[in-house]
Amino acid sequence: MAAPAPARDADGPPRAPYRGRFAPSPTGPLHAGSLVAALGSWLDARAHGGRWLLRIEDIDTPRCVPGAEAAILGQLAACGLVADEPPWRQSERVPAYAAALQALRAAGRAYPCACARRDVEAHWAALGVHWPAEAETPYPGTCRGGLQGRPARAWRLRVDEAPASRLRWHDRRLGWRQQDVAQAVGDFVLRRADGLWAYQLAVVVDDAAQGITDVVRGEDLADNTPRQILLQRALGLPVPRYLHLPLVRSADGRKLSKQTGAQALALGDPVAALQAAGAVLGLPRIEAGTVGDWLGAATRAWAGIIAAFANRSDP
Ligand code: GLU
């Protein structure tokens, strides 16, 4: 079988009128890192004359914090970042995720899995293989052939072996990237053992349902993209363009997050917060008295930055 064609073959304009999104998980208020993703996705939508949508990713309910959604919407509004359509909530989208899993089951692409994390670890330990703590532990396919009498816990996507699993995909900032999904993660989870829908499935179903042409988000999610493209293909959904933005790092070099001690964004001075987020995105310092003036100038500057991405010759 020939190697699969690249997900996108050009860095030109999107195929449909631009629709972008910001998809925060309501696990707390925005911090300096999440504002970069919000601002970058907003600027990219505006620079393309497109629409900017908001999706509250409240599917991982144990991690959701009451009041976080309202706090995030308030912070975005203070920064002048207001969605063009009413926000979606993943907690209201469960029937769509169930339908997608059903379609994958009907196509023979999804199977139930009885393994707990410790079973997967025991499998690799028995082979003397140890995966680095920061990497995913690939699923070895134990339940592909059946549950062997054990109760089903999760549902997984059957990832066909290479070359089908070898994804070459394009990022507008990072250039061409490659991942063998079978090797990197193996058959990955669509529905978790606790009954919750996995991020990979929910994000793919919702990006398609919201008509998203351009996914713009933090670089920490770049390695998830090949899984999402495999799922888009398996479900017959369009593949959007991707742009992964630089991350804000904590003092010890890790991605800024609540776990690494990120503080909620203080919005006494929204222009200063935007200025700091803009610097991470590569924008020059913009002298502006109001949020609206700052965003207008930043949109023009961002158009220059993305034109430079597009003109760069990738290896
Ligand atoms: N909800 C994810 C997060 O907050 C973002 C998902 C995405 O942009 O695809 O990290």
C-alpha cells in the first residue's frame, strides 16, 4: 500500500470561509499561557477576515471547577475577545460523541478494552521495556483480538499498522511533522474506563460540527494532531489546517499551567496582559490606549507574521 497522502498539501488560504476557535477547559481562570492561545486564535481569525468561536471543553467533569467558565468568559471579554457565535459546551454534546463511537464500531474501527494502566505497564515490564515518564505508554493491542473473559472498561480506536499509521502533517508555524501513531501511542482511547469521552474524540467531532477550518492552539497539543487526523479520516470528516503557538514556560522550563504554578490572569490592565501574550506570539510592542486599538494594530502585525510563515520554505 502506498504511503498516505499528506493531510494538507498547501499552506494557502483555507478551503472554506475561515472559522477558528478557542477551546478552554474550565479547570480554572485563564492564566498567561491560556491567554496566548486565546489571543493567537482570535488574531488568526481576524487576520483572515474569519469568525472566532468558543468551545468550553467541560467533558472531563472531575477536573472542571465551578465558576471557571464564567471567569474565563469575563477575562476574554475584558481583553476584547468576544466570540462571534454563542459558545458550545462539550457537556451538551454527548449524543454526538456516542454517534461517532457507534459509527467507528460499525466500521470495525473501535473495540472494547479491559486493560487498566497497570496491565499495560505490566505488559511492557515483562518485555523489559521502560517508557520515559514524559512519553505516552503505547497500548500494545492486548484486547484487539477480544476481551478474553474480562469486563470491558474503555473503547479504543484500532490504529492500522504502518504505513497507514505514519502521519505526515503540516503545521503553519512548525512546518512538516511526522508521527507513527501505532508506534507513539498505539490504539488510543475514545471512551474512558470511567465512562467519560476522551479529548481526542470530542475535539474531532466538535471541530467538524462547528465547521472549524483552522485549529490554532498551544504547541503542547501538536503531538495529538496525528491522532486527530486519523480519527477525522476514520469518521470521514474534513481535516482542518493547524497552527500550534509557542508556549509560555514556567521558571523551570515547563509549560505554564495550574500544575506549574500559573497565576490567574489579573486584568486590572488588559492592554498589559495582551502585550505580554503578544510578545510570546512574536508581536512587536504596540503602543495603544485601548484594548480595541491594541487588537486592531495586533491583527495587522499578525498578518505579517503569518505571511512570513507561509513564505518560508519547509524542508
Ligand atoms: N481544551 C484543551 C485545553 O484547554 C484545548 C483543546 C484544543 O485546543 O484542541 O488544553
